[in-house]
Amino acid sequence: MRQKITGAIYAAILLLSSGLGTLHAQDHASGSAAKLSLALGRPTDRSITLSVLSATKIEAHVEYGTKPGTYTVKTDARIINPVIPVEFELGSLTPNTRYHYRVGTQEGTFHTQRAPGSAFTFALQGDSHPERAGKMFDARLYAQTLRNVVQDAPDFYLTLGDDFSIERLIERQSLDQVAVDQVYARQRDFLG
């Protein structure tokens, strides 16, 4: 669904979207490169935050620029430990500009805040619950829904909440940090 909204409302929505941002991943890597989950958040006219989650311990940096495959800026490298997201702040960006970025072999794009009054698109999601397979969740349907969102190329993507829960872990008396991290990482896999 495409919406035209004025700059003032756009700014308000950006404040609400401190969670995930737009990610157009083009990578189909295998091995350790496929174990990265990338999510953009906190977009403004001059910055965005890239959260990187890895299944294994890696050292990574982010490269970005305004032309596909041409990355003119590179962040410092950081150690990313398994299941602990690391945030990279991409700053000094130009407003109303498409950027391309890469972490390892994974590439994506984002667009900084558009000029006030200009059109933009966004998508909403809520109550997805990938941890409830076979009960309230169909992985094929959810994946197709997310592919449809990617085709619409929204400027940003909002999750409204209630997208995963840990009630089954509590019921099974298997509530620990590792189990909670796995529930969170499963949702990140879909959103990436």
C-alpha cells in the first residue's frame, strides 16, 4: 500500500520507527555470510543505524556510498559476538539521497529522509509470531508477504509489536537467555 504523506507527518513517523528500517538485501550467500542479519533503524535526514547480528564471532565493518558497488565511506571494524547485535551509526549523510551499503558480501540500500512535502512509501507489520509455527504462523506465507513488501520498496518499515513472544518457553519451563535469543534471531532472519 502506498501512501503520500507530508514532511511533518513523515518526521513524526520516523520518530516512531526507532526499530527496523528499510532493508533491500540482494545477497544470496551461503556459509558464514548467510548467518548475518542486518536491520536498519533510527533513520533521519543525515544518519541511520545499521544493526548487525551474527551467528558466529566475526570482525566486520560497513562500507557505504551513493553509487551501487562504489563505497566511498568505511566504518571502523568491530568484533561481533554471536547473538549480540552491534550497531553501526552511519552519519554525515545527505538528505533525500539513496545510499548503498555492504557488510561482508551482503549488500543493501536505504534512502535518507525525503524533502518535506514529497511522497514516500512505508509498510506496517504486526502480530507475526514466527515462533508459533503450525499454530498461528505459516513461514511460506510470511516470507511471501515480506517479498511483496520488498517489491514495493518502502522508504521505511514499521513493526507494530507483538511480533514474537516467549510464553511457550515459560510454559515449558525452558526460559533462559539462549532460548530467548533464538526466538529473537528467528524474527530477525525474516525481517532481514
